Amino acid sequence: AAEHNGDGFEQFMAIWKGEKTRDILSKRRCWRIMAEFNGRICLIESRTIMEYPDFISEVQKLGVKTAIYLDMGAHSSYSKYRRNDGKVINLFGKRGEFAHTWVAFCK
């Protein structure tokens, strides 16, 4: 990635070739992965607080074969997105102007 002016980060593969790669501590929280879904790269989040194995199972039912776990951490379980008109939409969790671990999809 660096050779092409890109960046990288380290997480683990949550799903590889359709199989769950590992279980993590069984804590109930919201979960997030970056996945290939219907030929597109997207973020998939749990709608409710749940255990990790249940989340991965639901994602596999969607047909996801490749996914990277994106740790939201115990103190950073929140989600926002920015609409095309620039308005920030809070999906759940902290409501504030600033956050961290942004993922940007640019054309």
C-alpha cells in the first residue's frame, strides 16, 4: 500500500474463505467489520448489542466470505456516517463533534 501512496492498519481477518477465523472474548457489545459484500467493500455493524460469535454467524448468513474485524473497543462503541450533503448522522453511541478511527471511502 505504501508504494502506491496508501496507508494500512492492523486488525485480524474475521472471515476468510467463508470461515470464521477465531473467537474473541465473549463480551456483549456492538461489532463492526469491513467486508466484501455483493462485489463491494463496505462496513457492516451490528444493530444491537450482541456476542461476537453471533455477529459473525449473522454476517456469514448474508454470504460474506471475506471480512476484517474492526475493533470498536469498550469505550468507543459508536457509529456515525456523513451523508453526501455533509450532514453527520449518529447511528448509535457517543454524540459529539469528534471521534476517532475514521474509515473514508473516496471516489
